[in-house]
Amino acid sequence: MMSEIDRRKFLTAGAASMGTLGLMQAMPAWATGHANGTLARRGSDVLAGEHLTMTVADAAFRTGKRYGPAVTVNGTLPGPLVRLKEGQNLVVDLVNHSSGGTSVHWHGLLVPFLMDGVPGVTMAAVKPGETFRYEFPIRQSGTYWWHAHTLQEPMGHYGPIVIDPLEPDPFTWDREYVLMLSDWSPMHPMTVMKKLRTQADYFNYHRTTATDDYALSGAERRMWAKMRMSPTDIADIGGWTYTYLINGHGPDDGLELPFTPGERLRLRIINGSAMTFFNIRVPGLPMTVVAADGQNVNPVETDEFQIGVAETYDVLITPQNADAFAFVAESIDRSGMGVAMLASRPGARASVPALRKPPVLTMADMGMAMNAGAMAGMDHGAMDGMDMSGMDMGTGKGNTGSGMNMRDTARLPASVKAGPGMDMVAMHPADRMDFPGLGLDQAGHRVLTYKQLTAARTNPDLRRPSRLKEIHLTGNMERYMWSFDGQKFDAVTDKPIRFAFNERVRVRLVNDTMMVHPIHLHGHFFELVNGAPSDRQPRKHTVNVQPGGSATFDLTADTPGDWPFHCHLFYHMHQGMFQIVTVRPLQEGAGQ
Amino acid sequence: MRYLLALPLLAASPAFAQDQMDHAGHHQHTSAPTSADPSGSSTGTPGSVSSGDAMESPEAMDHSMMNGSMDHSGMDHMQMGHGMGMTHGSAAPMPAGDIPQAPPPAEAFSGPDFAADQFVGADVMAASRMHVVREASGMPVFWLMADRAEFHAHEGKDGYTWDVQGSYGGHIDKLWFKSEGEGNFGEKPERAEVQALWSHAIGPWWDLQAGVRQDLAGPSRAHAAIGVQGLAPYLFEMDAAAFISNKGDVTARVEGELDQRITQRLILQPRAEINLAAQDIPELGIGSGVDRIEAGLRLRYEIRREFAPYMGIAQEWKVGTSADYARASGEEASVTNFVVGVRFWF
């Protein structure tokens, strides 16, 4: 009897250790979750003035039950809040005490290109032990952020920027909070990348199963399987891996934001995530959106908005008639949330809403708006219940007998190379600026869309664009390949997207994938073509291009140099969705 | 520390209504027509934007924006100023259809290929660029998976099966390794082989694979191998290959499996394999035509994605001449096995 038990124990232990060994061998030492360095403090200190020092270090970070390696700047996660004044000069000494290459990219700031902080494009990565000096004038105001343009970014190398304006903003507030959202995992970015490449849905535990309760008919499920795609591919990485942080605080870390009832708060919300879009709410309070991507917009009152990776929004709220309000940042796939508590007295707590049901993709997300441009009138809700197996009528040529062709490459312009890296071609990519974001089209309350944004000031360049440039966002989820126009960065390293200095160009981004991509252009603002009067199109540095749809912006290429143009989903950028925009000719002293 | 980001702003200024922000000279335009027709204000053909139209300095833009080109902007400041409901402006946006697609003007091609080279050093930037290109274009990845590593029990004779494959490479080209075999404990392996293949993506879901196969059990055979592996519609994982041996024998194998999720972690996997031969190979007990069919049903539980114990049932039939060969050597032509194993990858 005893020996039987002992033998079983032995077998169990043996199998367990073998499993562990097998996993360990495949990972380099730094990927096994061993943290070195001191524990990062949560939240940012404030750096202000003309000459700042930012010191990068390896660290460990703990949130909830998760503990693992991190990277800090000046010892905190996020790094310091850089608080500046429009018109000042800025000198930053970046000191690398970490074991990896580093840089700081000033996201949304108008800088000379050599100060943009992108290894391989505007500088070489700052090696361990080295120092790099940034020096540039501050030519704008608003809410922005900074981050490494290396593998250190998702490990904690990011922080907020607030620039106070020379002329007062056209609205007032009594107290302000900077809320930096991020997603953190003890898993090293290289390990995350490897998992995604091996099994693209590795991190998704919201997949369809025989026992799920998604409102999908059998025919719809078969259609998705036939397409070799997943209707639950909402976010590549979810809350089973990430802890969603607000100013470095996980949902259980009790981040408290004091308020006096009746006072008006300005919340500066920054999405510094690697991979996560958030649905932002303060249940019980309307929010007035007053700025997007650092640029003031005419006030829009709303109940909720979705913030893409790398976007910033400033909102005003006036909490009153309750002790506390929950500030909720729910991940787009509804697998987790960041929470901060607005409290009128220490310890006051409001109830935190439960995670809502995860969304599933619809026909519009497949690029199957029946008439391009007719999206505004479509009822997304009605589409959920539609029997998509009968979908082949009306889709025109490209159909192959019984079904529809989800990858009709004849629809693509010649500029797109349709290779193994493309698993889909949007059939009827419609402008989706009126779409509030995946899962929010039936929220039951007001949700912000890009269509509602109008610039608070007249835009600086009112020329009509002289040409249209179309760029397709392309990918293959199964292979985890991402690209522009079907070509990864290695295929177009010396084939940049070219603009002439001061050229005014309309750029149309067509999303031939079923994921939403936050597309960022460095060193410039562009204006969303969102139906606003042409002189009041909202200025942004990052635009979400909805699945199967398009988004259009007008750009004045007013700063010579080389500028990265990429998807701000970290692992999309790292699997090819990255390209260089060149603005030529270089002027005398460009880059200085 | 929780309050570090609390930055109360003292002496908040009085409300600035939009109309009061006079510094940029909005007022001069309040009488502008409320509906500008942008298509009427053609700025010419592609590439015609001359430097004369361009603003001299980007810095100057914010303060000198009210120049002559403002005339066709047409906007109603009275409306804008109270713009809470300003979602549909009276001035229409310029329709994209009116703006022609065109290549960049000539000056966009001027200057250096890489702007930072002259400031940072061409060598330094080339090295940095190479690193980033590699990092941002899908670095090579190593993967090894035992799809089946199992014991089987059959009428007192316990045996084993392995089916392992791995790859190393980027998105398109990979080195691919496969090995499978089976046998009974205490006997020589019944079948065992390894394959070394080059794998090249030929479509969104399919790889072409070509290389060599070496048999490790029974009479020594080497084969040239060519096949396709990938994902078929309805998410069937497929692997089809043809082999020609150093004795000139031609055989083929088609395998398919499907993951049927019952829950997020409990997965039922039907699997089928069919082996074909172009000729009789008596030495190997293979008859021409359909040689052998396998079918299996395995239920696994993914403790982690990488580690999933399973149990199931596997059936093998030898068919036609192969069945005759089997019976002649005292083996059964049809075998049913209960299997227990573990699927793992890293």
C-alpha cells in the first residue's frame, strides 16, 4: 500500500519536473520570469524644468499575484510625469543603467526628427552604460506621453507628458489628474511574441466553444470556421496574461483620487498600453471630452468612449451627489479592467461594474458593408442575428459558387502585394469614423465616435490636398504577420512612403484585417476627415482604423526627415507593420 | 504616493468661451459664408503645390494661419462656439473622390535615403537599422511540438506512439523537422522515421515542404519527400506528402485533424490518416493502393496551452494487399487501441 502511493508520488513529481525542464530549456534566462533589480514603485514622480535626467534600469514589478521583470525610468512604473510649458526649451539626459538598448520617443511632440527617439531610424539604441541627450523646443501644449521605442516599452518604459499652454485652454477646471493606462505582464515581450507566432489565439480564453453562450448561429459558426477566422479575435492578449494598470496600480491596488463634491475635474487619460484598447466610463457621471491626442476639441458630452493604444483624451467631470465614483477602464475584449476610485473622503468606495459580455465580430468587421459609405445608416445590432450563410448575394464578382471570397485580391490596387501575409481583403471597406468601437455599438448610452470630434481652433493649413495616397493595413492572424500594403518592414526598408516638404496629402487607410489598428505617424499631426468642416477636422497623431473599414486623414508634411509610421499594437509593429515616412528635401539644419 | 499625480490647478482662469479667444483673429471670418464648396476651390493638379503656396516655417503656422487661403474655409463661429452638438458641420468635407491618386512630386525623391546617416554616421545607423529590421519584421522562432506522445494498451501488449515536429524560421521560410513512430514495449519499433524539410509559405494558410525522410525501423530506406502542410477551410489541420524511396518506391500519406473545443481548455480532436502506395513493397508489408488507414479520437485538457494530457481511442486498418501481408505474417489487419498521452509544445 505504502509503496504504491510512493510510486505514484514519484511518477507525478517526475512528470512535473520533466514538463518544467522542457519549458525552461526553450527560454533564455531573462525570459523565465526572473526579475532582477529593485521593486518598481507604482506611479510617477513629476519632472519639470528645462534640464531633466531620465535613468533607465532593470527592475522587478509586483501587482496582485503577478510578479516579474520590469523596466523603470527613475525608479517608478510608469516613469516620471514630464511637466512642461509651451515655448520652453527642453534638455533631457537619458542615462541607460539597464541591460538592454533604450531610447525615449516623445509621442505626439513636434520635434526635429533626430530627437524622435527611434532606433534604426533617427538614432542608434542607447547601449547599457551610455547616455543620450535630447534637446528641442516645446512648440505645443496638451496631454501626451513618452515611451521607449525598443523591447523595453511594454515592460514599463513609458510615462505621461503634460504641457501647459501659453494661452489658457478654452475651458476651466478645479483639479486635474493624469491617468496613464497600461497593460503589464510578467512574461517577457520576446516570449509573448514567440507564443503569438506559435499559436495566434494562445492568449485568448474567450474563443467560441461547444458550450459558449455567444449569440452565433450554427451557420455563422460554420462560416467563420470555413473562413479560417475567429469571431472572438478582439484582442490578441487579454486579462489572463495582462494586469491592467492605472498609474501603475492594478485593480486591487486601491488607487484613490480625492475630490470635493461639485468641483470640476480634468482627467488627462493616456493609453500607454502595448496591446490593449480600453472602454472608459465613470458610471453615474457624464464626461465632457475637451481634447483628443493633446489637441483641444469642441466639447462633446458622452457616457463612454473607447481609447486606442497611444491615444490620449482629456475629459471634464463634475462628481457630486455621491461619496465615490469608479473610473473604469475595461479592456476591449472584456477580459479585465483597470480601476481607480474617485473618493470624496479617504476610503470611500463606489461599486465597480462587472465586466460586460465579450463582443463578437460582425459582417461590418469583415469589410462587408453593402455600400461603401452607407455604414452610417446600418444597424449593427440587426446584423448580429443575421444568417450570414446566405451572404453571397449582392457581394458581386469574386464569389466562387456557393460561398463568398473573403480574399479577392482583384479588389486590391497594384501597390498591394498579396502574398502569404494577407488572409483577407475587405470587400467593401467603408469609412467607419461613426463606429464607437468593437462592442460599444449597443452600449445603451452615449459613446463617443470620431465623427463627433471637431477642432477647437481653425487648423493651420487650409489647402486642399493635392493628391490621395491609399495605404492598406494587411495581415495574417494565423501566421501572426502584419504589414502595410502586404509588405513587412524588411521588404520596404529602402522603399519609404514619400512626401514632399509642405506637401498637403490626403491619406486613406484601408483595413484589410478583422482587427482594429491604432496607426501612428511620428512628428506630425494629421486631421481626420470625419465629416467636420475642412478647417475644423480634428488633429490627431494616432488614428484607429476599424476592422474591415477605412479611415482618412489630411496631412501637411511640414517637418523634413525620416518618420516612423506604424501600428501602435506593439506585437503588430514587431511582426512587420512598420514603415518609414520620408519628408524631403531635408532643409538646412534639419534634425537640429 | 497615491496622490503624486494630483495636481490641483490654482487660480483657474475664468471660462473662456470660444468666441472670446480672439488672439488668432477668428472674428474677421465670422461673416464668411457658412457653406463653403471645397470642390470649387481647386488648388490644381497633383504635384502643383509650389513652394510659394507652402508656409515658410512650420513654427509660424500656429500664429499665421489666417492667410488668404482661409477664404474657402467658410465656417460659422457662432455655431462653433457653442459646439456641444457640433457633429455635423455646415461646411461639407472634401470628398475623397475629387482628389486624384498620384505619385509623390519629384522633390520627395531628393536627398539622402536615410536622413539620420549624415548626422549620426552611416555605419552606426546601418547597424542599428539592421537590428531593427530584424526585430520589426518577424524574428526567427523555434517551436517543437509533440502532438502525440502516448501509451497504448491492446490485449496485453502495451505499446507507444510518438508524433513530433518542430520548426525554426521566420514567417515565410522555415527548417522543419518531423518524426513519428510506434512499437510495442520489449520489441523493436514497428515504424520509425525522421524528416528534415525546408518549408516555404505558398499562401495564407499553406506551406510547401520538401526534403528527406529516413526510416529508422525495418529495412533501411531513405526517401525524398515533398508535401503541403497547413490549415484547410473549416480549420482542418492538414499534412499531405509524397515520398520516393532510394529503391524507387512511391508512397504518399495524408493526415488531418480538427480541434473541437468543448470548453476553453477541454478539446476533442478527431484525427485521420491514410497511407497510399503506387506499388507492392512486400519487403515492407505494403500493398499497392490504399495501404493503411488510421482514425483516432482524443480528448485533451489544456492545463496550459503548452501542456495537455489526453486520452482516447485509435483504430488502425491495413487494407487490401497490405492486410494480406499482415495476416500472412501472423499480425492482425485491424487493431483498436486505447491511448493515453500528453500533447506538449514549447
